[in-house]
Amino acid sequence: MRHEEVDVAVVGGGPVGWMLASELALGGVKVRVLERRTERVRQSRALTLHPRTLEVLALRGVVDRFLARGRPLPAAHYGVLDTRLDFSVLDTAFPFTLFIPQAETEALLEERARELGVDIRRGHVVTGLQQDSERVELEGTCDSGTFRVRARYVVGADGARSAVRALAGIPFPGTDSTMSLMLGDVVLAEPPSQPAISRVNQDGCLMVAPVGDGLHHRIVAVDPERTAVPQSEPVRLEELAHAARKVIGTDFGMCRPFWLSRFGNETRQATTYRQGRVFLAGDAAHIHMPAGGQGLNVGVQDAMNLGWKLAGVVRGIAPESLLDSYHRERHPVGARLIQNTLSQTALTCAFSPAGLALRETLSSLLHIPAANRALAEQISAVDVAYPDAPLPAPLGMDAAPRLVGKRLPDLGLHLDDGSRRPLYSLMHEGRWLLLQRSAASSRPALEGPWAKWTSVVSAELQGGTEELRPWSSMLIRPDGHVGYVGA
């Protein structure tokens, strides 16, 4: 059987895989997605998109599709504490959590990938991987028998049990699950009057929220008497209802379950996100308790970080050394994700008198605006910055420590022609952007990797922080982070 040739093979057709494939296709890369499932999953483990993910989608001009299907909520929770995190104070055009089922998010991202011409192969299971200094060879099974693909690079976006990670021999250290929790998407004959409920007491933890289809509610429950039940044991509707009654005194007449599942708190992170020509993104790189709805969001942000870098290298307009910055930038983000989900797990399951006292203390501290904002920025990922420049600075510019790697919100621009546009509207093509202030007397020389990869615009910033003021020019990365500045 002959090998089919592609630039990049993405293994895994979930939200992370679709986002990455779209970034690559936008950059002119021949990409193929190999997905083992023959159809989309109907259930939605994740239900939210966070502010930074919405910014990522806005950078590519597709966020309106998601806003039209979701419901914005101005608050989020940390460890199910009574005091909510206030997203409305964040410096972003999207100061909210967008409540949207994962099934819809996945469908919209796949639709985007198809629009960009991504080659999608469903029912393809990868069983073999070999790489050398020039190529990666994949083999596997499909409906027609077997397949082989040869790619310049391969990305494993194939989830917690990643075949790519295992075949590449990338270690995945961490801890096994020590407990199991329950969730169910059910019909409530007597739904609560408020949109969402969360409660933690000596009898357990319960969260109730509408799923978004207008029919079902998501129930998440931790029953201290049932946390030792193996995850493989099916959840019974009565078991879920009993847990609800213990915590809150009612089961809301739950019936007609659409999905019942048991999940755990296994926590792991790959030791490296890159091994030669193989990369990992999303759950293939990091798994954790789904606290705060961060997993899908961090995975999509992984894909954004890797996508433009791979596209630049494959097209020959950036050095291969750029790819090393993916692990350097995203591995610390994954480590911090694991730290905060472990913290939230401890709070969510703090059922003892001492644990409940700790929860009350921390909930009180979140009334302090600075403390609340610090956690809100962390969970929303708007505080993520990359302190080291990914490439040598172009002539006439510097990697200024105060600004390099910082994320820019969707600032307003006043262009030289008199028009006004938001910053993100100039970045839909996935290119670098040289923002030249109108009053500047000279423009940096863009040579080498920058020449074919940069859009140039003269404009004045409207808004933004004081540290943006002294610079005559700014080279903005395709992911919306500051790359370099000119004094």
C-alpha cells in the first residue's frame, strides 16, 4: 500500500483538532484530520467557552457563530464556592462565560474546517507511528481496511487516551483517579426557578444548570458515600436523584435521562508537548478534573498557539526553531491548569466541618475585588503571557520585557484614512500584524521570516493600558500577543 502525502496529519476530530486544522489550512498547509469516530458525539461533556477562547475565535472572524448559539453568563465559579468570579470586570470584549454545549462547539468548528478545505477522514484509527528526521509515517485501520499516511508533522489531538502520545513514547506522569463523580443530562419535571444552582454541604455537592437545548438540565453530583464506585459502573437515575435529595432536599422530578456518566479526578501532564516531528495538544497533553470548565478552552488555545507556528515552518517562511516555543509557552499553562483544578477539587469535596469552614473563609476572601479578579483572570485565561520572544526581533524592534508576550484585547483603531476598526478584524487571515503609529517617522525593516507573513497598517490605538503609549510600532503575533515593539 502506498503512502498518502500531507503536510500535517492531525489525529483527533474534537474541538482541538478542528481548531488546529483550521489554523493550518488558513496558513496554506495541506492538512488531514484522522478521526476514529464515524459520527459526532451527541453528548456534551463541556458546556462553556471562556473569554480568551472567544477572543481566539474573534481573531479569526468566527466568534459571532458561537455567540448566536450560546448564552452569556457574567460569572463563573471556583471550586463551587458561594461567591462567584466576576467576569464582567475583565479587560476583554467578551467579559462573560458563553454557555454552549460542546456538541454545538464541535459542530461549528468542524464546519469552519470544512469551509477551509480540510481533508477529513472519519472512521480512521491510528495504530502505528514512526518518525525520522524528515517525516512521520502513520498507519491504521478504516472501513476499507488499512491506511498509511506520510506527513511532515503529526499532532495528537486525540484525547486523554491518546494513541499518538503512546506510540511516540511520550511519558504522561501524574495520579490516577481517587474518586468518582456523577453527571446526568435529564429532564426536570419541577425545574428550579433560578437558572443554575450549586450547593456543597456535609452531604455532598450538587450543581444544576440548563444544558441549552431547552429540554434537559445538567446535574453534577458528588455523593461522599459513592465516591469509591468504579467509573466503569453505570450511573442509575435513582442514584443521581438520591444524591440530589441528600444535598438540597429535592430531585426536581428528574426523569428521561439523555446521558448518565461517571467520571474521576485523574490528573496527568505530558513531559513534553513536542518530540521531534510529533506534537500534543488538548487532553492528549493534559488531563484533570473538569473543574471550572477549562479543559476544552485550554485545548483550543493550545491549537491556536501551535497552528500559526506550524503553518509558518511548513511554508518555509519561519525557521524550525519556532516550533520549540510551543512547549516552552504552553507547558507552563498546562501546569498551572493542573494546579488550579487540584485546588478546586479539594474545595468541591470539602465535606468535613474543617473543609466547610475553609470554603466559607475562601468564599469571604473572594468578596475582595483584587482577589476575585485574580482568579477570574486565571480561569478565563486572559492573564496568559509568554515572556520569551519566539524568534529573533526584526531590525529596528525589540522584545521589550514589559510588553513582549502579553495578550492584547480587541482594542479600537483609528486608521489613517479616518475609519475606525477593531484590532482583531485585521487578523482574520492568521498573519502577523505590524501596527505603525501614524505619527512615527520611520517603519521597521521587515526581512527574513517577516516579509511574507505580515500585514501592515498605520493607525492610532483607542484605549489600552499606559504601557502601550510610548511605542511607535508594534508587531503583533497571529494569536494576538505582542511580539516586538519599536520605540
